[in-house]
Amino acid sequence: MIKGLAITPPVLGRISIGRVIEKNGIRLPQKDDQFTITSQIQEKGGWVLHPLDEELRKDAPTSKLRTIPVRMLFNEADLNLRAEYTMFDRKSGRPMCVGDGHTCKRLTQSGVQSLPCPGPTLCEFGKGGLCKPYGRLNVKIGDDDDLGTFIFRTTGYNSIRTLAARLSYYQAVSGGLLAYMPLELKLRGKSTTQSRRAPIYYVDLVIKEELSLKEAVSEAKEKAAQVAEEGIDQSALDAAAAKGFGNALFEYDEDEITEVLEEFYPLSSHGSTTESAVTASKLMKGLESQHSVAG
């Protein structure tokens, strides 16, 4: 296995609750009140819709897609959803500092160091909104690919907090059979003081609509027994995933860089580059050179 390369679940497409629009020559993120499922192909007009997007809309009560039936790839909650406080280099889109509120891994002149992590609001390094919670959720949609997933990326506290809680709870109540639970992503809305009472939307994870929790757990147990009889080792899959995620200092994909900048740092596409961003870019290149020589 190549060291320094995070081995993440194969991605077939993206799930979003917004899109990037062009306004006065500037590409800016625009929130939406529905899900959109896209392929990994981007054209001049935006991301190409995945065939599943149209298919699922046919069954939706309205033309708006607000629920998506899904299953998890792993039994371990934290493998399906990885979330940390992350500060990105606003020029390259690569992570400069990743922390959990207790400790962090930060790119410095002397390489990557482990340092205390006070969180975004108290951190001098990431002040000014540079550091945000960053979550990546991988889910399975349909049965065409047993190991292929669709990814939902978010910096929203509401989505990250809700998804983390649901995954942890479903893992617990199913006796560790999270990968076999019949679930669905559900878009929810709420108003807050910060949003000036305007609705904001976040992603929840619930039991498939027609099933009770008891029925979902029973189905998960039956499915798990069936899969085990067929010779599929789910525990080994989880172990392989954990090893793959831990194979790099930071989890990022070169192909995601443009998406990260457009969606989470829209001003970087037309604003000036900060001194810290230039420094981070140089540090990352130097660190990669060291890994290349060592490898």
C-alpha cells in the first residue's frame, strides 16, 4: 500500500443540498431545499446528474427529492462518517490543520506536528472562519455496486451533529450491525436566530419510512446472517477501511480540491491569497517531497 495516500471508499457520485452558480463572473455556492445526486462528471453548466437522481424523483411525493434510501458500507459508525475541525489552504484546497477539539495535526515549517486543539472559536491559527467542522459521509444507494458509495460533504454543525448521533445510536441498538440497517437520508429544515428566522436545511438519517425500529433491527439481523453464510466478512471489510483511512496524515483527494474551494471557501476564487495560504502550499509541497524520497 502506498504510504501517504488515504484509501477511501470508491465514490460513484455526490449528494448535495446546494449547487454552485456563476454570478458576475464569480462562482458562488447556493443553498437548496432538496437533495441533488450527481455523477463525478462536471461540464460547463455544472455537475451532470446521476441516473439515480431522476429515478428517485419519480417516487417522490413532489418533484423535490427530500429522502434517499441508503445503507451504510461499514458497521463502525466513524468509518461511514469522518468529521473533524479542518483548516484548508485557501489556495491549494489542501488541509493545513485537522483536529478533534482535543488534539490536532498541523502542517508547520518542521513538518506535521501534534498540537492541542481548542476548536475553531478559540484557535488563533484558524480564527476568522478559516477553521470549520468538515464531515464526509459515504453511503450506498441501490444494489448495482456492493462497495461503491455516494459521498455527502458538509461543514454544517447541524448535519454533522445529527448524522454522528444517528449513526452511533443505530450501531448500538442493532448490536453492531449498522451496515445492514435499512435507512434513509432525510432533509430537515429549521429556523434560528442566526439565520434571522429564515429556514436552513440539514441532513438527518432515519429508519426507512415504512419500518419501525424493531422491524429494521430484525431485518438487519437476518441480512447479516445471510451475508455471513455467503462468505462475506464484514469485520474484515471494516478493518481494511480503518487501515486505509489511517494510511495518510490527512484525508483528502486531489480531485476534491476545486469542490472544497468553491463550496467552502467561495471568496478564494476571486480574492487575494493570504500569506498563510502561500506558506501552507509551500510546506505541503516540501512535505510531499520528503515522503517521496522516503518512499
